[in-house]
Amino acid sequence: MNRLLPLSISAIFSILLITSNVIARWQQSAIFRQYETIDEPLRCILEQDEFLADESNNRIYVINLWATWCPPCMKEIPHLNQLVDKYEEDGVLFLAINGEKEKDVVEWMDYQKNDFIYFHLHNQKQLMNYLFELNPNETHKTGQKPQHLPTNIIISNGELTFFNAGYSDEALVELEHALKKCLMTHP
């Protein structure tokens, strides 16, 4: 009997932990189930921002999910800034989205040599988790983890057209290629 008690407690704890994670993921996805298109949650958040409300009707979004503790995220800033310079006049909205408090990000950015020239949405953990759920790779739909950042996404006319988790020079080339394709397909 004494041997079974620790094993039973461990089994019950494991079941509760797994159930809790499943329920949390279901609740997270339930928040966004009411929307008709995958970009609608993003549009709703943009409409609530006094500076970005006019941008909520863009047809192409390039979304960069990042964190201050992610060195590859910092490495790609200059490359993404170049894309902003090239394509922002074509009706493309570039967004940097993170789950950290704005105050913390602003303090951190004061010490960086590369600064974003595109818009930020801070403290957006739910939106980030929703966007991670769009990943076509089923094994990587579990939210913000170091191997998933940076993540770059293109949503064009309400459809996911590009999703890449992780940093590489090739991924940035693929991002620009996918963006050009979106612009040619939906001028």
C-alpha cells in the first residue's frame, strides 16, 4: 500500500496537469473561434489602437513574433526594416508583436543598436498564441518557445500565405519571395 501511494499521487498529478493544459489551449482557441477570417482578431486589436485604427483594413500583414530575450529576433531587425522600406508603400502593414509589457520593451530598446521601423503591439500573449496556432506544422502549435522565435507570418486577404518559425537568412529570402507573390496575386 505504501508503495502505491506515491505512484497514485504522481499519476493523479500528471492527469490534472495534462487536463489543465488541454483546457487552457481549448479556452485560448475558443476566444478566437467567433471570427470568420484568420486576420479578424488582428483587425479588431488594430481598430482599438488610436494610431493603427486606419491600418486595420490593410489586405496584407507581415507579422513578426519576437521577444527581447531572443538573440535571433534582434539579428533579423535590419532585414525586416529593409522589407518595410521596400514594401510599405504597397499597402503592406508590418507588425512586431510580443507578449511583454510595453514599458519593459521600451527600456530594452533603449540599449539596442537596431531599432524597429515598423509598428509594435505589446503585451499580446493571447494574440501570439493564436498566431502560433496557425502554424501548418502540427508539431509546433504549442505557443511561445525559444525554438519558435522569431516567427514571421504573412496574412493576405484573410488567408495564411507564409509561416516560418526560427531565424535563417534563407527564411528571410523566402519571406520576401512570399510577399512579392502576394503583391502580384492581389495588386
